[in-house]
Amino acid sequence: MRGLMSKPLAAVTACMFATTVSFFFVAGAVADDLDAFQGLEGRLKIAGGTAHIPVMTDVAKLIMRANPRIRITVAGGGSGVGVQKVGEGLVDIGNTGRPISDAERKKFGIISFPFAIDGVAVIVHPSNRVSGLTAKQAQDIFTGTIRNWKDVGGADRVIHLYNRDEASGTRKVFWKKLLEKGEMSTKANVVPSNGAMKVAVGGDEDAIGYLSIGYVDQSVSAVAIDGVAATQEKAQDGTYRVVRKLYMNTKGKPSKLTRAFIDYICGNASAQIIRDAGYIPLK
């Protein structure tokens, strides 16, 4: 049965009553007490924000290995898809990289469970000598005002813009916190996920885009903004300001299996998994 919480409680619900589990390290991985899933069975469907996928899939594998009677599927699609699918009852958990709006919460009766902090980094190809931009320069690039790398200290080459679609929570945070809700160029190449953004920018020497800091690796270079490096450490201490929380969302009160999964993600057992994915676990 799906019950609805009052709006104030639903709006502030974090990972309360999280199951506390012990953990130890085996061959570099975390082996956890999964007793909370013993005796449970059924299918758990998860979709939405792509930044969440590494954490969700790693935890899902642990749970299914411990209890084969539980089947968990994890899909992406972006934050907008997460809201739509959980709101329509198509999935049990809809992931978002942004808070649920008042309109969405009212329409669907959504309860949110934040579990991690993530930064959003501007990225370029590793061969690009531009390692830092001011916030104003970044704004001018993504509006299309600056169109050549030479105008920001790079080579005399045309800038290739990459953007996310409007369903993306990463895009919304980037647009709000770095672009200050300014216009975005309509001539940008649009990609559907953090993974696709990394591949696109990593394969184009003149590219610029943005993605979750958790996805940054040697295939792309994260650009400092106003002299502040785009790292999770800087995001955690508040120095780097393009940050957001990652949320799991349910339609009303979650089922017993869904609640057990949420508690596990929010508990001590998953903290190392969250860190390994490049994010900062919420206390």
C-alpha cells in the first residue's frame, strides 16, 4: 500500500531510520551484513538520474548475490524520467540529481531521500591547454558569446559545445549555479547522459561540456572555475559551488523491500561504495 506523508515531512525526509550495518574489506571491496534482506523477495525497479547508476548497480549486485529471490533493475534516462516513472508507478525508485519541485511533489505525492553530495564539473579534452575559466567566461561560452578557444587562452580553434537534454538534473544544477539561469546556446550538441558526455568530450579536441565529478577520469580534464579546482573535496567544503545532492524518490511510503534498499544506501555499509563512485556520502 502507498501512503502519503504530510508535505513538510515529505519535503525534508532524508535517510531517516537507516539500517546500521557492519562492514569489512575483502580484496578491496566492501563485504556487508545484508541480513535486512533475508526473508524478502520480489522485484525492485529503479530509473532516472545517470549519476546514480554506479552506486545503485553495485549495491544491487550485493543484494541479489545475498538473496537471489530479489531482482533489481537499474536504468538511466535522466532526472525528468526518474520523476515521471516513479510518479506514474512504473518504477519503485526514481533517481534525481535535483530536488523535487513543489508541483511534482503535489502531483505525485513524492517522498525524497538524499544520500550523497556531488559536484558538476566543466570538462574539456585532455589535450586542451585551457585548465581554468572564470564563471563569466564559462557563461559566455555556453551562451555562444565566446566561440573560439583563443579568447580564453587556448588555440585558435572553434569551440564545440556539448549540452544535456532538458530532463537532466545535471543540466539544471549547472544552469542554475554556474550559468546563473542565463540563456544556453541552441547550437550545442545534446547528449543523453553523464557517460555519453564523457565519451563525446573525450573524443573531440575542441569540445567543452559538463558532467558529474564522479564521472571524471583520464579521458577528460575538469576545468577550474574562478581558480577553484572541480573536486569532490572542494565541493564538500563549499569552496567549489557547482554542487548538488543526489536523491532517491518514491511515490508515497515505500514498500518493505524498497525501504530496505533505501536504508542500505543511506547507511554505513554503502558509504565506501558511494565514495568509490566519486561522491560524498551524506551523514
